[in-house]
Amino acid sequence: MGTDLAYNFVFKVVLIGESGVGKSNLLSRFTKNEFNHDSRTTIGVEFSTRSIQVDNITIKAQIWDTAGLERYRAITSAYYRGAVGALLVYDITKHLTYENVERWLKELYHHADPHIVVMIVGNKSDLGNVRTVPKEEAKDFAESKGLLFMETSALESTNVESAFLEVLTAIHKKVASKEVTRGSISAVTLGPSSEFNEERRSCCNSS
């Protein structure tokens, strides 16, 4: 592979969930290793990217943040378009943000590709002493829906990396196993790896 080819795939991952649960800080912690204590709501959709290695393949993760739009129920289908992964975030100290997870799931499945990889994320695990959502309950809920689950702390940088890596690895597995056929997860932007394209072409001609 030539040096000008920086990555094999671009995977779009969206952050969803109620306002104030820490989505922007999860994004900045993963992409820039920063945490902003001044959690002023930004308006407008934002995304940041970071490239990671999975099985010797370079994946460019493009992580999108609602940036305050969820307050106005203004998230449009364009936000979800092409997303191959989603982190649905709630705050472990605010039970209402957890209760709304089901509504967010409904919206996600209404707009997104059915093959999308979803992880439910209980953020602010550093505030365990004022927790209102039991970890086991949330984990059981996620498992009952066939979703991934993790508790994170963007503040202390706990499990943030693991959460994103697990989602990206799961997406890559789906693509590699050809469970996702061309045109299904439309966003799997096949990058420069012609070998992968080659493989896809030949896979479809074999009897």
C-alpha cells in the first residue's frame, strides 16, 4: 500500500443521548485526549476524527456529536445517514437520561441502517457515590436488546478508549465477515485498499 494511502476505511459513528450526559467530552477525550470543564452547549453538528489500527487495518473513525441539537429535538435523518456505529450515552447519576434511552433507540433505528453497531454508554462513572442507575440493570437492558454496553468516565478517561475501540472493532468484524453487503451499510467508505475491493468482487462471482 502506498504511503499516500492513510486508511482503509472511514467509519462514521454518532453520539446520541440527552443533553448534558457528556457526549462532547467523550468525543474530545477520544479524539484529542481533552476534557473541558466548561460544558457549555455548542450548537450545530460537529465531528472529529481519529485513526486507529484494528487487525493491521487502519480505520479512520469519524465521530459525530449532536452538539446541543438534542435539546430542540432537531436531530435530522442527515445526522444518522451513513452511520455504522452509535454510542447512546446516559448519565449514571441522572435516572431520567437512562429512562430516555429507549426513545433514542427508537429514533436511531428509525433513521439508521439496521446493521448499525450500537453501544449503550453509562457516562460519569467517577460519580459512583451518587449513582441512580445500577450498572447491572443497564447491562441487562443492553444485552436484552443485543447491544454492547460499557460505563465510562470522560473526566477520568476511564473506558473511553475501550468503548470506541469495541464499537469500531465490531463494525470492522461485520464488514470483514461480509455480513454487510455492498449498499447495506452505505457508509463503509472503501478507501484505498484495492485488495479489499478485489476480494469483494471475486466473492460475489463465486458459486
